[in-house]
Amino acid sequence: MSIFDGKRLTNETFKLDIERMRRGWYSDKYFENINRMLIALSAERYTYSGHHHNLAAGISPENIATGDIEVEMQWFTRRPGTTIVVGVDKALAMLKHSSGYFDGSKYVDTSHKLEVWAVQDGSTVTYDGDPSNILPVIKVRGRYRDFALLETPTLGILTRSSRVATNVYETFVAARGKPVLFFPARFDLHEVQAADGYAYNIAVQRFNFDHEKDLGPFISTDAQGDWWGGAGGGTVAHAAIASFLGDTAEAMLQFARVLPASIPRIALVDFNNDSVRDSLRVLEVLFAKYRELCDAGNETEAKKYKLYGVRLDTSGSIRDISVPPLGEPSLDLGVTPRLVFNVRQALDSAWERWSLPQVWKERAREYCQNVKIVVSGGFNPDKIRKFEKLGVPADIYAVGSYLFNNNGATVTDFTADVVRVKVHGEWIDMAKVGRKPCDNPNLERVW
């Protein structure tokens, strides 16, 4: 699956649409046109007949069967800096199952004739802006017409998956190792969730590996865990609170009663735009039930009323009631440092205002102070870095659409170039101006 277990995923996981991929359904049309031309030239036994070739002096251009030309192609990214590479295994599955040609209605599989090298998912590459100095993540040698149709889909999976993984990784770095919840599913087509969730999981493993951490993955849909056995998690939505007439405390009380204790109780507390008040209401009602069950000796049932955290998700266009106006009004909108500090202070001291017997005071203090704060809504590495620099007591960051960001420094576009051709049994450099054959010590022979 990655460099972390030394295994590779196969089409048993991906379930590619092989038949249509072989016919160029997912390929830019110019690759299909090139493919048709080369097949026709091969059938005609055409040999190169031009006069303006780039072959070095002494290399004859005669008797070169262009339709059956063998090439060396390399795939690489142009994202500035370091990229977490993901999507390699799926690209390899495409090459494995869709390299060949149709002889009438019969498909002739020629994948075994290719020479393929690739890095593992989870590897890193760096790019300094010079396209003649790159680190290929896949390299293939073989007859070009056998795999020409696959340039589009292989680049697509590498580009998207590597972009998501690298954006996730940089978000973890900004969060200084705090958990980052993967919340972008609602911002794109559902068909991409499995690939995106896999990219997120690889990024988590890469971060743990690089920073000696032991963070777990937190995804929001089961589909995001399809390729690696993960399962979606979550608690309540604003719609659930609306179903309880805006009563956040009652919504969480019934959630806790009905749902198994294995689901963390995280209260969404911004529905009424008074996050401090609703956090305290949820805290008090759940603790009361927790205490009642503990006193009755029912510790197992009591666990269902342990409040794991509260989530602040205030819209970026409004100011929470618990944040008094101060200075520039726009600085008070949405989930701000002051809002988080206010909620943390209220949670930590809530137990002091409760009427408790002495035996329960310490347990109540721990109950309140162990409640985590999850922040969401417009978070990206820049905003997270500001929170961390200010020491804002946010415990978990939930990040959504930024993880798909494809602008400026986050553009992770992959490309592929033919850099050599085989002429009279010898491999000859043949790259467009500005490109050249490059190597990557992490490439390993796949087949």
C-alpha cells in the first residue's frame, strides 16, 4: 500500500473501468488520435521518411518503424518544494490492465512487455522549478502505442492524490501534531472519496514517520476508508439541533442515550450563536446523567454520557454572542482565538458553580477540563499557524475545502514526457527542449 508496509494495492481494490479505459474513454482525444495513427503506420510497415530528425551524427534514420517505436517516459510533479506522492499504485494498475491494443474485437494485452519502475505511495519528491532537474515517480520503457492512452488517467490520479496528501501533510505541520479531521467530502463528487481518503491516510502516516508521532486518521465517510479499511466518524449536524427545536443540550442528551459509547460525544455548539452558553448547557446535562449512572453503579452506561468535546463552527460572517466587540469588527467574525479562549475558560471552571458533594468535586473538575475543543470553518495552514502562535487552546482542527486547494504553491500538476527512444537497439535521448532523462534513487522495478 505504501512505503510504510512495503506492499502495493492492486485492481482488486481500485476496480477500474478497464474496458472503457482500454478504448480511450478517459483519455484526452489527442492521445487516442496518436494511438490510431501509430497503429495504422505499424500495419502499413511504415518507416521514418522525414528529413529533419534530431538524431546525432552517425545514427542512421533509416528503417526506424515509427508505428512500433519504443520510448522511455517519465512522470513527475511540478509542485514547488516537497510533494507527498500518492496515486502510484492506481496508476500502475492502469498500466497493468490497459496496456495493449485491439486486434479487431479482440484485446491483446502487452503489459508484460513493458519495463516499469515506480516509487511507493508515501514517498516524497522535491522540485526546485527546473523541469530539467526532476525526480520521476514512474518510469516506463516500451512500445509507445501500447500505453499512449494512459497518460491522461495516470496523471490525473497522481495529481489529485498527491495534492490532497501534500495539503493534508502541510496542515498537520501547521497544527504542530494536533489531530486534523478530514472534512472535505461535501466539496466534491462522491466518486472521488475513496482516493481522497486514501491520500489523507498516507499523509497521516508520512507525518507520523517524519515527526515520530502516533496520530490516527479521522475521516467523515466510510467511502474515504474504502481502500485501507478505515471507517467514517462524526456526531451531530446543525440539522439535528434544528430537529430538537434549537435545543443543543437535549439533542446531545438523546444522542448520548441512543448511540453506542464508541462514538465520541462532540457537541456542535454554534447553532444559537452563543457557543459558551450552549457548551455549558451540554456539559451540565451530560455530566448530571453521567453522575447519576455512576452513583447507581452503572459505569458502563455512564460512559455514554462522557462529553468528549465541543465543536466551534461559527460562520465567518457573524460574531458569536460570547465575544464582545473589540477593535476591528471583522476580527471578531467566525471562529476566533478569543472565542476559543472564552469557551475553554468556561468549560474549565463550570464545575465550580455546580452543587456537588465533596466526593464528586475532583471528578467533576476532571470531567470539565478533559473536554476537548474542535474548531472548524475556513481553516487552512495559515489560520492554524496563527492559532498555534497565539497558544489558542484548540485541541483538534477540522479542515475541509482547503485540502483540495489547487492554487499557487499548492498546484501539484503532474506531467509525463518521452525522454528517450529506442533506435537500432540503442536508447537515444529524445526529449523536448527544457526536459531530459532524470533518475530517482527511490524508483524500484515493478515489472
